[in-house]
Amino acid sequence: MWTYNACRALIRAAGKTPWPESVPPDERPVIQEALARPPAPDQFYCIKTHLQVPVGQEHMRIICNYRDVRDAMLSYMRFMKCSFEKGLAAAIGFMGLTDHYLQSRHPHVLPIRYDRITSHPQETIREIMDFLSLQVGRAEIESIALEYSREEVARRLKKLESVQLDANGRVKGEGRPGEYSAVQNLDGSFRVYDYATGFQTNHISSGKDGDWREVLTGEQQAELLAATSEWLTRYGFGL
């Protein structure tokens, strides 16, 4: 979500309009719309997806974030409140998605490692700016990095915790439905979804890289490594 919101902010700072205006929980209709017709003048389709879309179309630029899949899996388990088995299935999907976008090494695909975002946010924003052929000043880049710093995102997520849901996952309070909705977790509980950013409660869900070594059992770690070691080596992550 950091990359997605940084892209939208860069587009606005360059005097253009990201579309859709709000962030839909289901991006499939938006992808179909974007593939069916060109954007309006000074408009950018800006879509976040976990789906595989075609690589290599002349008008399309794809930014692919990738992370040590063991950390990504634990983050998913905490975020979705699911079992190890479902987390492992998700990890296998993450690896396939990364391979789809990155193995072709297409010049219209920009790979960004998660740890680069956390260690060099301003440099990453500049890299995205150049990749999208946008012109944005240094002050705007610094402002975007600050707006989506881990501390600021945590503050935004804390605010989402004040949004109340009823037992059926409906947002309570007048005016709230236009800003927020609820998404169901795999355990049947609900989390709050912010249409302005796509952020959701519990979105920053893993404390630090390597937590999986402390949280998963030895048997689970062995099963995870058997499924991921080839992929981890291919993308430069230590075992």
C-alpha cells in the first residue's frame, strides 16, 4: 500500500489525476476498464492488484513490490487472522505473482524490494517518479515520504480503530459509510477499510523482519523453507 499511495501522491504532485478517485476493495472492474479504454488527458489509471495482468503493453507501467516471502507470509497470517496452512498457500501465491512480473525482466516493470522502501523511502519515490516519467520537485518528494512514513501510516491506522462496526460488519455512525467499509477476515471477524487510501485496520501487522523464526514452530519453519528456498535464493534473500 505504501507504493500505491506514493504513486497516487506523485501523480497529483505532477498536476495529473489518479483514477479511480477512491480506492475500491475489488479492483477487477477497474482493471477491465483500464484495459478497455485509454485514460482521459492528464489522467493516470493507478491500480493496486494481487492479480496477474499482462506484461509488455506499451501504455502500461507495472511496479512490483517483493519481500522475503517468509516475512510476507507471517504478515498475511496476522493481517487475515488465519492458520499456518492458509498462510503457506498465500505465500505460494505471492511467489507465483512475483515470478509473473519479474522473471521476464521487462523494461516496463519496476521491481522494488520491501526493505528498500523502509531504508530509503525518498530514493524509492524518485525511482518511481522517473519510471512513470513524472516531474516532481524535491520538496514534494520529501513531503510524500513524510506523509507515508511508517509512523504516519501507524497514526492513520490507529484512527481507523475508532471506526465502530456492528455484529454484521456494517459501519456505525452518520457519514461513515462514504468513508469506510468493512472487510471480513478469514476467522469471521471484520476489519475497517479506508476508501481514501486502501489502508485497513491491522495493516502494519508484522513487528520486524525475521519474526517468523520466533513465531513458527520448527516443523512449520521446515515446511516453509522447503516450499520457498528456491524462490528466496533466486531473488537474493538469505536462507
